[in-house]
Amino acid sequence: MLAAALCFAPFAAIAADAPSVSLHGTKYSVEFATDDAQREHGLMDRTHMDADHGMLFVFPGDAPRAFWMKNTLIPLDILYFDSARKLVAMQLNALPCKADPCAIYPSGDNAARYVLELNAGTAGKLGLKLGDVLTIDGAPGTVR
């Protein structure tokens, strides 16, 4: 029994340190997209995402951003945050797109460093407003 406990102990530590973000006191487990390849692939080809999960795209600098839903199979809320992690733009209920042309979902003239994708409808349920702050926990070393 002790051997089994020791065997699973590392998994408990990993789960406790799993990356997450918080908005309005609600925590979401996230995958980080921190390089070009990860950001380009994003949530493509997924048919489901748990309600308490999302993906955080981290860019090296601030700039207006635009996302599209090519080969993304689940509707999403796309939330744009600046370097201070304040919400500067939202694209709600971005719809799946399997073939070109796919809609573009921009941050407008607003510069963003972080982009959070959550299941469509989440922003409304949370009552998000521009200026809300994103908290990032357990982030990889590349997130500053």
C-alpha cells in the first residue's frame, strides 16, 4: 500500500501545481500556448473542452491580435488581455469553422499580450467587463 501511495504522490504534486487562471473568483485549468507552433494550433481538432478548462495564449509583446476558428470544432469566447492582464476586448461565441473563408475575431485597436479561450457563454455567465483582471497561477517560466 505504501508503494502505491509513493507511486501516485508525484501525480498529486503535478495536479496541485497545474497551471490555471482566475476570473471573477472562478478558476480554470489551462493549457499554455507560448510559442508560434502552439499558438498556431491552439484548440484545433478538439470536439470537447471541459467547462473548467481553457487555453491561454502568451505572446512576447503587446500588439493588436486576431484569431480565427479554422479547424476549431467548439464555439469559444476569445478574451484579450493587455500586459497588465486587464481585459481589453472580447469576441463572444466565436463559431467553429471547417472550411475557408473563416471569420476573423480581432482585438480591434487594443494591444493584447494574453488571449484566453474558454467555452462559448463563459464570459456572459461570469459577467465579464472590460478592465477585469486575469490572474495566472502555476504559469510556465515564460509567462511574466
